[in-house]
Amino acid sequence: MTILKEATPVARKEHKCMFCYGTINKGQKYLRQTNVVDGIVGDWVCHQECQSVARELGMYDDCDPDYGLSDEIFNESINQYIYDEHYDSETDDVQAEWQGLTRYQEVCKILNELDKNDSNRNT
């Protein structure tokens, strides 16, 4: 995969995030890349938060260098983080505050946790 262009524009219309499948709303900044994969040029878009959580959780470390990070691996990694950090063995379920969230809401909640953990380490 070759990145030809990368930008963080403000959405003039709604888009679908290619990681979490959530809506990138009009007026929201997002990541847009123009890539070449197997000789085919295409655009790829995602929430800035999805890009950030992928970096913070090291998802790019093990991705296929020819194809980049897939939506499948992204979503499996989010599920694994939630399970590892918020699984309640007594109820055999994920803690209540994590249930019923959209994937984008989960991503934002994870970023908030990671930010708090970084702040606590620095104090």
C-alpha cells in the first residue's frame, strides 16, 4: 500500500468511517487518505478518533504492510480491549457502562481512558 495523499478536512457531507462504520458528520474533522493498493487508487476515510485509538493501541504494529490495518482487525482489537479492561467475571458480561454503545462511542470512551491513564502517570 502506498499513501499518495493524506489530509484532515472538515466534512462537507456525511461519510462512513471505514474503521468503525459510524457516521462522520457534516462539520466534523476526519482523516482522508488517497492510497494505491494492488495498483488501484482509492480513497479511505475515518474518524480522527478511530485513527488515534488504532495508534494508541498499537494496531498498526502487526498489520499487513501491503494492505494496512483492516476494519476487521480494528474491530477485533476494540472488542479485545473492552474485554480485557472491562469484563466482569461475576456477571460473565462486559460492565454495564460499556453495553449499548456504538463502536464510535466505544472508541471515544477508550481514548478518554487512555488519556486519563497518561495524565495519572505524569502526576
